[in-house]
Amino acid sequence: MNLATEMVAGPLLGVLVGLGFDDLFDTKPLFLIIFFVVGSVGSLLRVYRVAKQSLDEQNAETENTIEEEERH
């Protein structure tokens, strides 16, 4: 999934779930706030993991290139 979509989908889903629970239990805005925060944190963690994985792959490629150049 696109990272921009990930950043929007988490909080949006959290808001929708929070509104649903708030309507069910008549607790506005308690669950809205809780699930918005949970969705936002989840999205940020997902983006962090994807960015870290991408950087790790780039570093591995760079190390392989340097090792190949040193052999020749």
C-alpha cells in the first residue's frame, strides 16, 4: 500500500471505529479519541518500518557494491 494511503487510512479507520463505539455505548468522544490515537500510532509505526526496511536494503546494496569494487 502507498505510504500516503497508510498515513490516512489508520487515523480514518480509528475515527470510524471510535464513532461506532461511541454511538453504541453513548460515550462521545471517548472512543473517538482513543481509536484516533491508536490508528495514528499504528500508521506511524508502519511508515517507520517501511522506511527502515528501505534504508536497510539500500545499505546492503551499497555494501555489496563496495565489496565487489574492492575485489577488482
